[in-house]
Amino acid sequence: MFFNDSTKWAWELDVVYRRQSELGESNFWEHPLRYSVRPWIAYQFTKMTRVSLNPIGIFHSAPRFPLESDLDRPFERELRTTLQINNYAYYGRFNFTHRLRFESRWRGIDNPDGVRHNFRFRYRIRLRTPLNTDYFYKNNTLYISNYHEVHVEFGRDYGTNYFSQTRNFVGLGYRFWDWTRVELGYLYQINTRANNSQIDISQGLMFYLFLDILSRNQRKYKYSF
């Protein structure tokens, strides 16, 4: 949300909560997977470009359970600082977003053996296609959403599986109240293990709730692309 009607400065907040199934089971809500909170300070440079900084975010992550050897792995607590750039592009009714994230990660902050630090670069391309209107920012718009994201990690305390994961999402979204929208879809995620020879697959339902600062200030910035 913008701080007021006469500034391009804004604040953002993302909260993530995920669950997972036990090894060999199908109840995807049985065990915790991830809880994170990240506050952001943002600046809207142009109608198409926004830069955001998360000074510090907290993450609580459970191990995924693709192998029996993972069942005894502990939770990991992490602090993360993130610089993010969003750039928007329109081709007719198609709404593209390019998102770049550069993260500094302090993993295992309560580990008696010490904190492990590394960097991660993430690139995501997202496409949102309206179904019942010709413009993504119109109220009561039903749309298809899909994105693809690649993660590249490196650093002194990191291994050699630099292309650590990719995420692929497809879902259905609906905009209401002019500036609020929800999405429900399916996520397919590929993780590369440290030995570079094993790959883990994570998949399941994802639900998103967005309070969209661009839509909230549509009149001010005249988003008539």
C-alpha cells in the first residue's frame, strides 16, 4: 500500500504458510513445511517498474520428506535480506511480470555449529490472462495465472548445486473490490540435492491472496496500458 496519495513510496508485506504430507502419504495438510514473514519498503519508479527492499525476513522451514533419511532432519530457522525488482509488460490483453530477486541468506541461525551464509538469485516470469474482460486491472476480472521461476545459489557456505530449484505454477484467479484478488492453482517444484545427482519433486495446491498496490492506485497512475 502507498503511504499516501501524493507519494510513490509504499510498504508491502508477504506472509507464507505451507503444509506437506508425510513420506508415502497423500494428506498434504498433515505436517508443517514453511512459515515466513517479510516486510518491504517499495518505490514505484514508473508505471511499469517497482523496486522493493526487505531489510530482514524470518523463515521457519521443515525438511521435505521425499526420502526416509529426511525424517530425522530438524527444522531450520533463517534470516533473509532481499532486493526485488518488478517490471510489467503488456501485449494486448496479456499481462507479463518479470521479477528479479537477490537474496542474502543466513541459514540455521540457532544451529550450535554456526550460521551458514549464501546468496541466491531468482528470476520469475509470470503471465496473467483475463478471461471475461480485456484488461487485468478491471474489477470482477476472472483470469488465468501461470509463472515459471529459476533459483541460482552460490556462496562460501554453499555447495555446487547452483541451480537449486525451479517452480512452475498454473491457476485461476479472480479480482474483486478493485484492488483485491485471489488465486488457486497447482505448483510443481523441482529441487536439486547437494550431490547434483538426486532431484526432489514437490507438488500440490497453492492459494494466494493479493492486496494489490498497483490496482489500489490505478486512478492516480492511470494504468491504461
